[in-house]
Amino acid sequence: MPWQAREGATRMVEPRPLFIPVILGTVRQGRRSAPVARLMVSELSRRPGIETDLIDVARLPLRVDDAGEATKDPTFAAQMNRADALVVVSPEYNHGYSGLLKHVLDSCLREYIHKAVGVVGVSAGPFGGARGIQDLLPVLRELGLVTIFWDVHFATVENVFDESGVLREPAYLPRIDKFLKELVWMARTLRHGREHIVLE
Amino acid sequence: MVANASPVVCATCEREMNHHAEKLVHPTDSVDDGYLDPILGGIVEEVHACPACGTGASRRSTR
Ligand SMILES: Cc1cc2nc3c(=O)[nH]c(=O)nc-3n(C[C@H](O)[C@H](O)[C@H](O)COP(=O)(O)O)c2cc1C
Ligand SMILES: [Zn+2]
């Protein structure tokens, strides 16, 4: 039975916790992506062996009169250097991703290489940010990140959380669980690769 | 060109880091010109990680 877990399959014990921050990818006043990002932080925090943090692009002191690594913020760069994986919360703006999210991501490069990333789309419309996610994937790839095959889509997000930001629809939890399981597996695998597998 | 023969050493643990990636990056100013690889069409950045503490480091490849 090659597809079943074999006896002897190992559960790796990590010497250090994985660090998986969540990037809240918009600065919009009244942004509904904020409760989504907080939910992702909360779901990550409940998992053993994982440390997380909310990185709010609105709070990063990034200049907007330059672009790329010239704008690098040392704190953000240190968080990306420490990260094993990223969760990017990406609202859909005019069928794309937010410009400031791209500006922030562009401020680093080497810090991302061979690290996992998963994208959580958010939209007012019915597609859960899927169009913005599709456009973001090639950008993440060029940054050296490794994208996972699960996304989470928060469609008609105004109905998903109550006024205080509490999740109203429990159906999201099993989707987030699948997404995070895959992200953590990829984060572990890539950490092992970065630290032990030599580029031939 | 001279090969980057010397390993990168972790600033924290002093352990030899693992060279796990080479990424093509795009030049933005003239100081980068000396590293441009005309065949690959960019600059090759070597990426290393420490097997003890996980810290990452990188340097321009001269290979
Ligand atoms: C400039 C702009 C463009 C938008 N374009 C779309 C869109 O193409 N599709 C969609 O479903 N919602 C669109 N929206 C609505 C957002 O998806 C909505 O605000 C949602 O709550 C997620 O973004 P938020 O975190 O800014 O609230 C747009 C919002 C803005 C500000
Ligand atoms: Zn080290």
C-alpha cells in the first residue's frame, strides 16, 4: 500500500520552532482583511512548535519614493530572514493584488529563498480573491518563495466575520487546517533542505 | 573568474553554512555591473543557511 503511512515513517522533532508570520497585505481604512489575518495568526498559534507574528504592511516604515531592496526595513528583513514560511493575506483590488503588498514584498529577496508561502485571498465579491492570488503566484515564485497548492478564499468577506471580528462561519476552519498542514510540511521540508542539502 | 572557494561561516555559531541556492537577481545600479553574467542575463546570488541556527546569508557568485 504505497499511499498509506508506513510503519517507520518519522515525525520530525524540530530543534527550533518554525517561524511563520502572517503578512496583512493592505493599508485600506476599514480593511476586512484584518480579521482574516488575525484568524490566521490565532490558528497558527494553536499549533505546537510554531511561532507566528502579524506583520501589518500599514505599520512598516517603508518609503514610497524608491523601490526594491533600497527600501528595505531592517525589522521586516530580519523577520523574513528568520521566517520558515509566510502566510500572505491578499485582498483583491481590481482583479489583482494590492500595490503596497507588492511594494513591501519587493523590499527583500535573498531572505525569501527556499521558503514556503501560502496565500489567503479576501474579496467583497464571490471569488474569494482568487484572481488576485493567481496574479501573485508568479511574483512569489520570482522572489524565490515556494508556493503551496492550498489557498484559502474568503468570499463576500463582509458576511464571514461579525462586527467584532469573530468568525461567523465555522466551515472556514477545516479549510484553514488543510492549508496550514501543507504549509507546515513544506516549511519543515524546505528548512531541512536549506540547512542540509547542498546545491550540486 | 575566480570561484567562491571559501565557505560562508555563520556569524552566530561560527559553523560552515550550507550553500543551498543560486538565484538570478536583477541589477539596479552600476556597482552591480561587474557581477553581471552576460549569458544568464543577471547577477547570480549564492544563498547559504546555517545548519545549527538556521540563519541565512548570501553573497554574489563569482563563479
Ligand atoms: C481599489 C479596490 C478595488 C477592489 N476591487 C475588487 C475586485 O476586483 N473584486 C472584488 O471582489 N472586490 C474588490 N474590492 C473590494 C475588496 O475585495 C474588499 O474591500 C474586501 O473587503 C477585501 O479588501 P479589504 O481588506 O480592503 O477590505 C476592491 C476594493 C478596493 C479598495
Ligand atoms: Zn548559526
